[in-house]
Amino acid sequence: MPRLTESYDVHVLWAPTGDEEKDKMHARTLNEFCENTPLLGEDDSLGAIIEFCRKWQPEGILGFSELVVSETHAAALELGLPANSRASLPALRSKEEQRLALAQAGAPGPRFSAVSSLAELVSAVAEVGMPAVLKPSVGVSSMATYRITPEVDLAELWENATGRYKADPRGDGSAHFVLEEMLIGEQWHDDPRLAHYVSVESLVQNGSIIHLVVTDKFPLSQPFRENGNLMPSTLPERRISAILECATQAISAIGITNSMVHTEVMLTASGPRIIEVNSRLGGAVIEMLHLCFDYDIVTAMAAVATGREIAPLGPPLRSSGQYIPQAPARDVTLSKVPTVDELMALEEVVEAEVFCRVGDSPDWQRGTSAGRLARVIAASESVDRLLALADIVRSDEVFSYLP
């Protein structure tokens, strides 16, 4: 908000949570910077945005969350403001539509099949093969995502997946899933503490793609929960070039024309393969681009949304890491939790949040955001120090559990 309001008049439309105290705190925070209205979250958020904008007449509409990306661009299109192409909108939220668009364009990705019933799941497994991954067509943060191997009981898995998804307010309440071939990663990095996949952060303006940076990832916690990332990538230039070419194919296939893009890419023996494409920022990208390059991505996104010139990215000044340690993939009770001050006292740390307390039992089955224990941002000229910090944050010296 401080960066946006330096250059623009801003009005924030937001969705109340139903928690009166939390909503009051949210409104107070926004009031420090700009006018705001708790307008979203009902049945017709798109209509509410359009109605508000016809009165307020903005230069652009900017959304940061995957949960509002479709409405953001649909409203901008209706009002004649910079936005993604109309043809791209279904694929921005639906993994099924995205897979279809990628396949039609010949972009490298996994085999897949749409699934809406147990019978379709059984047929899809026969068609796609195993190992495979079942995920909601519309979902975030690895919610209701399951690995399928020969020993899995498909009937039990389908009941668990649909029940958990329908009960989660982040979903759309349906039973529409996608079964995907599990992409098998290969170690492209010299350090085994880095994972077999990366992300690409890009800006697209009027169809012109500007790749900003490739970001390394820490290995996932089961099931498919993220532990953080390292920017910029430590991979050699020839590997980076292949990844960027793959990301360009994916962005073009979806039809993204005016947006920030976060593309996840699996590193395999056959080359880079598309995991997914998101018309939004990746986690902690705002802070990490600022720390690594002294780059203001928020202002750059606002420039895309309003049709203004985008500032160029300079050379890297240092490296940055985001750490989101996950609870174990089992039912536990936290017996030791650090304070924010204790995390801030660790070398290289510049920002920290703690999401749990002693006695809590994290709901790890709900995905990355529900299973995370803390969020730490660090910066250093030494990649080795940032990798060592990942070991520290995940260790029993920081978080411990019963039993």
C-alpha cells in the first residue's frame, strides 16, 4: 500500500471474513493508506467490481490473489482497461481448462484427465497411469491434493478428496478434479537441499513477455506442501534459458496479455515441463525482488494494470530466501514454538511471522497455508548462508512436537 499510494489514488475492494474483530483490524490497516470498501465475497463479486468502477472510474484494476484473478480481469475487460484476453480467463482459475490450452498449443506438460466421479477416477487412472496426482480443478495452496500409487484405495481417496474440498471455503464447492501424470523430477542443482522444480516470475504487457527471474525451491513436505524458495536461481545459464523458453510457451498458450505471471516448472530428464501457470505473484515475490534487485514489483504491476511504462529490472545485488516450515505429515501437538524476536535474531533474517502457538495441532492436510508454522524472509550475499538457514528453520531446535 505505501508503494501504490505514492503514485496512485487507490481504493481497495475487499472480502469480509465474517470474523468481526479480524475485519475491523483489516479495515483499520487499510484506512491508514487509502479508502476501502468491504464489497467482495458475495455471489456476484464481478458485478460489484464493475458497478463500483463505473462510479469511481479507475485507470486500472489490480488483483493480488488467485481467488479474485478472474473477476479482476473480467471487470477490466468490461470497462476497456488493460487486462488479459477474454479467451484466457477460464484457464486462469480452472486447471482443467489450463491443461487443455497447454496441450492444444503443444506446451510440454503431463498427461491428464478430468474427473468428476469415482468411476471417472478409475478410468482416468487407467488412461493416465501411475504415479499420478489428483487435484481440484479450482484450488489453491495444494488443498485436497493427493498422490495416487498402486497401493491406494481409490474409493477411500475419492471420498476423502471430495469431502475435504467441499468443506474448504477456498474452493468452489464442486467435485471437479483433474488427474495428472506425476512429473518425475531430476536433480539439476549441485546442492540436494534444492528441489527438482522452479518458478518463473514474469510481467506481460500488451502480449510482450518480460521474464524477471527464475526462483529455486526447497523440497516439498508431504503431501505437496511448499517449504519456501531461493532467489535468484543458482542454475547455470543454459538451464535458465531452457526454463524461460518453456515458460514463454506456457504463457502464450494460455493467452495472458496483461499481468504478472508465476509459472511453476518441473526439471526432468527430458527437459523442463509445465506444472502450472498463475496470473498472479508468487509467494513473497514482492519482498524478494526488492531485496535481490531493489525492484518495486508492486509499482510495475500497477503500470501493467494502467498501461504505463514498466521500469526495467537491474542486475542482482544479493540473494534472498523465503522459509515457510511445514508441520509433519501426521497429527502432532507443538511443544516448542519460537517468538518473532527469536526468528529475527537468526543471521540474515529481515522479516518474520509466526502462525502457531505451543499446544496447537496444525491441520497439515489442508495444504501449504494451513500446515505452515512460520514465514521468514532473509537476504544475504552468500547463497550458502541462506541454504544453511533453511536447515535451521526446519530443525527441532526451532519447532518441536509431541508425540
